Amino acid sequence: MIGTGYVGLVSGACFADLGNSVWCVDKDKNKIDNLNNGIIPIYEPGLEEIVNKNFKSGRLKFTSNLEEAVKASQIIFICVGTPTSKNGSADLSYVYNASKEISKSIKTFKIVVNKSTVPVTTGDKVEKIISKKAKKRNFEVISNPEFLREGEAIRDFRFPDRIVVGTNNKKILKKIESLYEPLIKKGATFFSTSRRGAEIIKYAANAFLATKISFINEIGNLCEKANVDVEDVSLGIGLDKRIGSRFLRVGPSYGGSCFPKDTKAIVNTGYNFKTNLSIIKAVIKSNDYRMDMLSKKAKSILNNKIKNKKITFLGVTFKANTDDMRGSTSLKMIPNLIKKGAIIRYYDPTGIKKEFSKTKNVLFCDTISSACADSDLVIIHTEWDEFKSIDFKRIFKKKKFKIFDMRNLYSPKDMKKLKISYYSIGR
Ligand code: UGA
């Protein structure tokens, strides 16, 4: 596995757990030293256990020596980042650099699998780069996009809906199928297509899911005005099997390291192929607008008088079960509220965040109670289990407080009974 980010580390550890011998490679020596000492760089439920177990058994190894790892492997997965570059396209420099490095060490036959999220035709370019140093008969470049979610990564690896492999080479396909055999036996669908097809599938899946979320978020806006509960609408449409109930939860704008990046990148790919992806463009616009809209809603809950008001965020990461701040709505909302004179406290189960360490009037609290105690408004920003049954009446010192539940974790009826001033999304 080249790259020990979410995809490389999780997939590497899980492949080792299936009985394979795996090398995880990273240029970052510090990260490799830490991993060799049992220190996991990311918060991902269940990962530490699998890494430690397989490291001890010798099936999982960490190194910054790419040459040694490539020589010892039959299959090489490229799992490096493809961040957004200035014009919105995917920055492929890490993929191309990895390809160059790999090419220098190919002496016997290797399958080079691209797991990074890359625009269509990247596989063709990777093949070209590798063929500059390695003999064509010594390698085959294929695509095998990853669909795991942060916070659910282990489960998603072990029980995927489908495994997508892009190659026209039947022999290689068989080899990859046998690698995934344990998962296929448990019910995963193995789907093969062309290399370019697999590349587009990854972006189309993420863009479609982002569209689904933005769609229900906008329907939620309508529900709120029409005094209808969006949760009912979500269930009501999701029961139609053609629509499906998943990814129809309203919330803050979608965030993370993938949806915001990948929607922009596919629009850019559209430009390169002279194709107007107008729906995805509209989704990006709708999602960006939502962050400001929610800041305005928070202000209006406090009657637009937020100077010196104490506002608490419960959770600041982009969703629950992760420590990842990338693309989080809080990164936009907190500065928006600070600008208007609010004082922010936040509690997050994954601890203090460096993103706010230099921001004036933003304070981390290490318990829910201390974060909320004398707050004017509590914003439930992520859906951690520990936020789902808070005894607000007990922890609030102030008699008058308000709650803005951006994940609809509580029932408006129950809150009314408790005489709590409660606001949620789309209801
Ligand atoms: C996403 C995809 O779900 C994975 O399949 C994919 O492999 C991954 O991107 C990637 O390309 O690497 P991830 O970014 O980890 O996974 O997180 P999601 O669970 O998809 O959530 C993304 C955002 O959508 C979060 O902000 C979440 O709160 C929001 N969301 C999700 C909603 O607002 N409503 C929903 O119903 C679902």
C-alpha cells in the first residue's frame, strides 16, 4: 500500500487481517516510526486493534523504503491523496510521483492498482509514466476505487456493497477477485468494468450521494416553512426502493475530505471533456450557501442579538466517529458567529482542535456539562451517540437556554414537554 492515509492504512490493515502479507509505505518517516510503535495517526473505531494484531503477527509491516516494499509485493496499491488544486481539479502530483517511484523498482511482474480517487484517464497516464522505466510486460495498471467512509471504515471494508475493478485483462481480474474472495463469499458483489469506467464510477457515486444529501437538505428548507417534518418526508420517499432510505438525513452541509473535493473535481473533468455537469454544479452551490444559511439561522434563534452571547458547539468535526475537521461546517459557522461578537465554547469527543487554537473567543471544554453550563445557545453539530440523550435541564445553570439541533437527534414534542426552547432542521 503506497500511502498510509485513511484508505491505505485501513485497507492495508484489513488485507493483512484477511491473511495477506502487507507492506504499508509512507514518505513521512515520523508517521512510519509512530506506526511501528503502535501509534495510529487517525481516529477510526476498531483500527488500532486490527493494526496491532496484524503487526504483531508479522503480516503487516510499515516502512518508508518504497523500493523494498515494491520488490517484495505482487500487487501494489496506490493510495495517496488527490487534494483540490487551485482551479478545483484533482491535484494528481502525489499519484504521478508514486507512479514514478514504483516504476524504478519494477523488475518482475506487478499489478499496480489505483485506489486513489482519480479523474477518468489517470490510469492511462500512470501506465505511461511507469512504462518509461519498467518493461511493459512487467506490469499492468488497473483501477479499484475505494468506497469506505470515515468512522465506518472497517465495517465498510469487510462488508462492502460492491467491489469495483477496472481492467480489460481477464487474468489480472481473476487475481484481484481471489484477493477479495473472503469478502465476496460474505456477500459482496464483484463488479468488473473498464479502467476508465471504474474511475468514473467513484466520482459518480460520491457526486450522487452529495446530490442526495443536498436534495433532502433543500426539501428540509421547504418543510420548515410549510410546517412539515422532513424526517417523515425522508422516510416517505426512502421507502420507495428506487430512491432508498440511506443518505437522506438532513444536517449541516455535507463535509469531509471527499464530497466537497470530488464534486469540484468531477465538474472540472466535465470541462476537460467539454461536458456541462450542471446538476453537480448546483449541488456545490447549494451546499456552500447552506453554511451561511445555518449561521443566519443560529443568529435568528438568538433574535439577531449575538454580541457577547455564549454559544456552545457539541461536536466540531465534519460528522460523528471521526476526528477529521476537513470540510466541516463548523469551520465556517464558528468564524461567522465570532465576527458578530459571540463567545464560542465547544466540546468534541475527539478532543481539542488545532483549527481553533488561535481563534479568539473560542474555548475547548472537556465535558458536555462544562461546555453547556451557562450557554445561551447549544448547537448540536455532529451525531455522536453521547449527544443523543443529554439531560439538558440538569446541566444548564442558566434558566433560559436554547438548543439548535442540526442533526435532528431529539423529538420536538419531547422538548416541548420539557419546556425547552428547541430548534431543529426541516421541522
Ligand atoms: C464518503 C463516501 O460516503 C464513501 O463511500 C467514500 O469512500 C468516501 O467519501 C471517499 O471518497 O473516500 P466520508 O466522506 O467518510 O465518505 O463520509 P460520509 O459518511 O459519506 O459523509 C459525508 C458528509 O455527508 C458528512 O458531512 C455527513 O454528515 C453528511 N451526510 C451524510 C449527511 O448530511 N446526511 C446523510 O444522510 C449522510
